[in-house]
Amino acid sequence: MIPDWKTNLVYFSGLLARRYPGLADRLSRLLQGHGVPVRFLEGTADIWIRDYAAVQISRKRFVKFRYYPDYLRGKYEHLITGDEVLEQVRGLGAFSRSEIILDGGNLVASTTAVVLTDKTLRENRIRCRQEFRARLEALFHTDNCIFIPAEPGDIIGHSDGVIRFLADDLVAINDYSKVDPDYGRRLLRVLNQERLTTVRLPYSLPRRSGTEISSAVGNYINFLRVESLILVPAYGARQDDEACRLLEQSCPKATVVPVRCTRLASQGGCLNCISWTINV
């Protein structure tokens, strides 16, 4: 797998520049100022490119999962981006297709492991977890596919709002001690079994309703990382500095920059959601 810190190119949806021109310009300037090329994918149905983009397995190999999330079916199916957008990136390498329903935001990776929430099991109506894990591990060329519990009440159920790899054996997670300590304990139980060291970032989101997509204001885990640059969501809150400090301590060779994105996060996603980071 290609972890965040080995990516060197960022794609955004062309819709981002039209709906959030200030943010798109700020991100482009920051990335290009650190030597990271930026490109835009046109013809998308929404700005959350991470979810419908392909998953990079190796430098020239990608897997395109079926993008058909349950939270968009029916009333919101017009927001489902089709596979045809991949025609714009065919030159990047070989693309294979999988009928497994999986949003890109529900996959975080190190060089040796991938983490998904158990919502993937329910969405694909999986009865045998071990067989499904084996299928995913074969696709990802890894022998360590980790399932964590989805955050209670979160209808999207993505792992990238809960956990991110900072190194192969180090992960950042939300601090659930005040919001949902029971969920925090269940999450840590899985991570401890995998012998992963954890860093807890501030987290102040209220409990999810389970009926609609909730605001992500207060989520710092959903940062954008490419090479040694980490762009952290910021909200003008006192926790902004703490989140940046913890990431700087955990990744001493990285450059950590806060990026104000309150209006974006109020729509339910942050910086990782709007970016597709790859290695070319």
C-alpha cells in the first residue's frame, strides 16, 4: 500500500474551486509552495473526491471499488460520481475494478496494513468476516486488514474521521474520553491487539444523530498529508493549536500547517475527504 507520507501529487474535484474558491486557492498555494503538484478532476458530482477515486495499491496499480454508498441511495443518487471520471487519469497506471462497495474515505493505510470500519461488512452484506478479509488482503497485497467499529450514529461510517496512520506502528485517533468513552475503549481494544501506538487528538463533536450527515467541525483527524506536509483542519478554536502541537511532536520531520475550513467541515467532511493523494 501507499501511505500518506509516500504520496507526492494531490487531486481535487473541479467543483471545489467553484464552491469554495478561497479554500481551493489557499490549499493549492500551500501545496505548490511545498513542491507538491495540484490537479483537478472535472465532471464529478460532488467535492468528496476521496470516496469515489481509486485506491492506489502500488506506484502504477490502482483498484476502483464500487461507489454506491447507502447514505446516497434513493434521494441523493444524483451525487454519486460514476466511474467515467477515471478516463481523465488513465495515464497514471493500471486500473482494475472490484464489485465490493467501498468508499475511499473508509480506508486508511500504512505500508503494511489497512484500516476500515465494520460498516463495510454491513454494506456488502458480509456473513463471513474472515473470507471478506482475505479478499481485501489479496486486493491490497497486505496480510493485515484491520476492522474497527464504526462511530455510533455516524451514517457515513468512514475510518478517516476516526483514525490516521502517522507511521507504520503509530496512529492518531480522536480523543473520545468526553464524547463517547465506551466507543473509545472499544476502538483502543482493537488497536492494542494490533500493537499500534496511539496519539489522541482533540475531539469535540457531539454524539451523532444517526439520521443525517453531521457536521465535522471539531474533527482534526481528517487532515491532508502528502510527503512531509500535514495540513490540519482548523476552526478558530483553542484546540487548533493543541492538535497541531501533538502532530508536530509525533511527526518531528513533518511540516504541520493549520488550514481554516469551518464552512467546509460544516458539510460533514474535512481536508482528507476533498483530496486524492497519490504517488507518481
